[in-house]
Amino acid sequence: MAFAAISAGAPVRVLQGSRGLEDLASLVLDLKRKPRPSALDAQKRWEESLAALLADDAKRLEESLESWPELLVQSDSTGNSLLHRAASAGALQATALLLERGASANLRNQEEATAGDLAFRAGKQAVFEALVLHRVFCIRREEEEAPQEPPRKRRAPDPAAPDPYHSQRLRYEGSRLLDADSKAVMMGWEAPLMKKHAEVLLPVRGLRVANVGFGLGLVDGFLAELGPSEHHIIESHGDVLAELRRCGWPSRPGVAVHEGRWQEIVPQLESGSLDAIFFDTWSETYEDLRQFQDEVSRLLAPGGRFSFFNGMAPYSIAEHAAFCRLAQEDLETLGLPCDICKIELGELGDQTWHGVAERYWQFDSYYLPLARKAPSRDSEHPMSWRRWPQFPVCVTDKLGKALPLAEFGLSDMTSGRP
């Protein structure tokens, strides 16, 4: 059990709690001084704490943790920590206490599920929200203390190749755009989502729109059908630009193609010159999206709209919800309140991913974001919105079966690791 590892001096990472890291260091020292309990005593301690937890008796649980602090880092035979068990039971007070004490909300059990994932599966909305908001806090704190790369929207980070996108050849295979390693840059199954994005961005004809990231040209095709007066396309990869030209986009009426990275192009665009913006790049982090959002606030005219492909952290519904909320909070601070519309995507099936090295989506539901710049906040399109600050993800949403992390190129995130 984890008790033996910690008493032997193994490193443990705790992500939260005002006393979390300090308490853990003290815990390691204390455990080294104490004799190791017998298996019977250890089991009894676990069962007593679990009973308090299942009753959501925070006072009794706190007494157990005061007496046996090692329980914070122990797990049962399935890899479930006390926090996992609290989440599954919907024990809100116990969950809050465990987080305050420094329990890791990012620890995975043997099924590769976090406590937040289990709260979702058990239909415990209040606990799910508490754990997701806790992760948002942790992500922000990690960035302040030691900036780390958040999960990429479509592929796992590769430290050996910080910018693999522009240095490799891409190829179009039917309704797929693949990189040199057969990892999908964009796929045809996204078409219904791109249609919805286009419809909410351009509710009337004659608006000025910009799309960042051409890919298969799906969203640009749908945007063009809605009659914009100006249609800007920003694309940086040579192979995609060649396909864009082959399809005749530069010669279409009202279309302006900007060749280069958005970091170079966007600052040159005039403030308040756009009514709608869509962002769908590949192999970039949430930090890139956040930097782009700063430009969105400047570029949009009053009443303007912004949306993006919401594919962050698709390997965990709790982590995905955390990045949804992170984006909403960041957009709110920019004066761009962001609502969410749940789209029933349905099961994609294994055949969809045949011949693709890694998946970049798994849920049956998709959470379409739409941020709007004051004064407009109406919704002309007949869709059911979760208005800010309503929570973006509900435990009643359909997700489908959970897939192994290895399907997303994240096989190094093994059980028991944060």
C-alpha cells in the first residue's frame, strides 16, 4: 500500500489545500518515526474512515485523518483513494475535507479514472462540480508556481518536438487530414459540429468572419453558405495552403486568405473589424488559446461572437470540464461571457478511427462554446444553451464508454499517478 512507499521515503505529489504540500512533508517525517501498522490495524483504520466518509460525516472523518494521516495517500485494491470513494458516494462534505487536507483530485485508479470521473459516472453533480472547480484552481496554481504545458487540443505533448506541425508533411486521405505519423489533424466526422459552429457564429447574412485553421475546409464551407460580407482564412501550413488554393478559395468573392501563423497575422488586423471568429488550430496548448482570446476581445465589434473547437483533454470528462470552465472564466474576464451548448454527437465507433494513430475525441456529447461581446447576448438559433455561469457539463450528459488513455497517446499516465 501507499503507506509502505511513503514511510520508505517515496515522493508523493499533492495538488491542493492551503496546507497540502506542507502537511505532506510533515506527514512523511511523522510516518518515518512511527512503526508500521499491522495489516489488520491498517484495514481497520481504512474501514473506520470509509464508514465516516460514506455517512458524509466530516467531523468523524477529520478525527480519523488526525489520527491516521497516511490514509490520505492510501488506496484500496482497485486503486480508489478515499477521495474516489467520496466522489462515488456523493459525499460533498467529506470531499471538501479531503481536498482541504491535500488529497489529489488528479490521482487515477486502476481503471484510469479520477475522482471527478467517478462523480460524473455516479450522477453526483454537486461533488463533480466541486472537484472540477478544484482542478481549475490547481491548474492556475501550477501555472503560477511552475508553468507546465496543458493538454493539447488534439495530440499529446512531445517534448522532443516542440513544433512538429510545420516541420512535417501532411496528407489528405478522403475525409481525413493526417500528419506524417498518421495522427489526425482533422477528420470528416467533425462536419456536423462545424455546421453548428458556423450557424451560431453567423445568425444573419452580411457579417464579417475570420477562421483560424483551414484543415479540411469544413467550417469555412459552412460559413461561406451563410453569406458573410468578408471571410478571412488564416492558415500557416504549406500543404494545407496548397489544398486551399486547389479548391479555389483565394478567388472566391469576399474571401481573403492570410498565409502565416495567427501570432503573426492577427496583430495586423484592425480592431473591431470582425463580427465573428472561429479558432481551430492543431498541436497547440490551452495557453495558445488563451493568448488568442486576448486578441479576440480587440478584434470583435460590439455584439461580436467567438467560438472554438472544444477538444481539450478528451481523455477525462472531469479534466475536459475543468478546461471548459477555465476557458469560460478567462473569457468572462475579457468581457466575453461564454455559454455552452451540449450537442448530441453519438458514438463514433472504432471504425471511425481505423488507420489513425491516436484518437482525439471519445465522448458522445460535445460542448460547443459561444462567447459574445456586449451588448448582444441573445440567441437567434434554436439551441438549448447553458448560460454563464451555469456549469458547462452535467452528469446526465451521455458520454459513451470510457477508453484507455493509450488511445490518446497518453500511455505514460498510468494508474496511481497524478
